[in-house]
Amino acid sequence: MSHLTCQFIFNSGQHGTTLPSSGFAVDLAEDPHSAHQLIKLGVSPRSDLPAVLLTDAAGKLRVIGLRLGPEEAEEVIRGRALPTDRVVLYSATWCPDCKKVKRALDESPLSYEEVDLDTNLKAEALVLEKSGGRRVVPTLEFGERLFVFNPDPGLLSRLIDGASSLGA
């Protein structure tokens, strides 16, 4: 998963937005039907924009960034985390990818909370909502504005390094 396709979604009718240097821009003022895609992901077109959606070559959603300023959007597009004092790992005890992510987080300077989706139905509902109905483990949440679904090792490393360098 070395290449991710980026959609930068904003509404020029609600607020002026500086577009990031890369990615495909979607203006809901010009394309209101795109709001349905956001709603399916539990993203509010009124309160969560600007947003960045990163998908892999198969079209699977890998990263959602919400309520982003221009600099934050650029960081998310580069695969880096946002400044936050809260990192949550949504996982399952049976998941080998979850164990790898947990090991990487344990070896990093980040502190995090782990939530087992098999025992926490509210957390499972959140992951289902933000992932477009897929129960993806592991899922990482950086401060309620950045959700990352089953990151590959390179992306995970950039996220951890970015979050660490930003004071998380």
C-alpha cells in the first residue's frame, strides 16, 4: 500500500478554503451529491469539513482526516498524524495486524489507549461508521479527527513519527 489516492473535500459556500498542493479536490458547493459519500462514512458535511479521504489502489478507505486546516490537510496527505494528546487503538485479541501495530506503538514515545472491538459495541459501531461499514482492525484514532484503517508499516511509521514530532 505504497500509493494512496487523495480526495480533499470542502464546501466553498460555507468557508474559504486553501486547497492542498496534491490530491483531487471536491467542492460540495459545486457537487452536492458527494455529500452522500461523506454521510455514509459518518462525516458531517456541515461540521466535519474540510476533510481528507485517502484510499488504496483497490478503493478501500485507509485514512479520514476531519476539520482540517490547510497545513493539517497537507500533513495528512503526506501520511503524517495530527497533533493530539489522545491516540486510540481499536483492535481484537485474535488479530495479528493489531499485535504488530500495538508493538510499534509500545516502542514509540506515544501513549495510547487500546479498545477491544469484540467486547466494546460502542467502539465497534464507531469503527463501522467511520470505515464505511467495514469492521476494520486495527483502526487508529488520533484525537477524534484522524482515523487510520489497518495501516501498512510505512504509513504507520510516518504516523507515529509525525505524531511524535508534533508533540502528541
